[in-house]
Amino acid sequence: MNPPTTTAIAPVYRLGLLAWALLVLLQLAWHGWLVPARTMPVWLVLGVTVVPLLLPLFAIRNVRRALLWVGILSLFYFCHGVTEAWSAPGERVLAWVEIVLTVGLIAVLGAGVKRRLAPH
């Protein structure tokens, strides 16, 4: 019987996984500890901000697919970061971290695409 094979994760996808994890941690720190919501329960805000980022874990066996889903979801977080950077001066640094992480996720997806050479 052969030992189970492990598929190596490309370095670019490791960066994507790191950005994904940091985005989850950022949401937890931002909305759960640093700037908790005043008008809504913290658990609800964390549910809205963190749970969607956990859903791609269902596809984690295929790292590229999981990162694709995170990349699609990160568009919402990018918009949130831009909005907060513009309208909430006290949260500007957190918003910029969110923007950088989401742009990093999109960049990882672009860098991980296998391009076919056009025939000459």
C-alpha cells in the first residue's frame, strides 16, 4: 500500500492563505475588541464580518478554489475598507490594513493563474 500523497501548496497560495487568515483576525480584532459596534450586538457584527470568511473552509481541500471564493468575498471587505477609510478617521489604519489584505488576495489569485501561451 502506498503512503498518502500530499500536494504541495504553491508559495503564492501560501501568501493567499496568510492574507485570508489575517483578514479573519483583523475582523475579530476590529469589530470584537478595538472598535466594537455601539448600536448592534458585537456577536451580530462578528457574525456578519467573520462567518462569510469562514465559508470557503468547506472548499479548503482545493486551495485554489477556496482562495477564489475568498477573493470574491474580499470585494465586499475592500468596499468596507474604502468606506471606513473615507468616513471614519478613527478607524483609518484598520481600514487601510483591510484594503491591503484584500488587494493582496486578489493579486495572489492573479499571480496563481496558469496562463497558456498563444500559438504562433
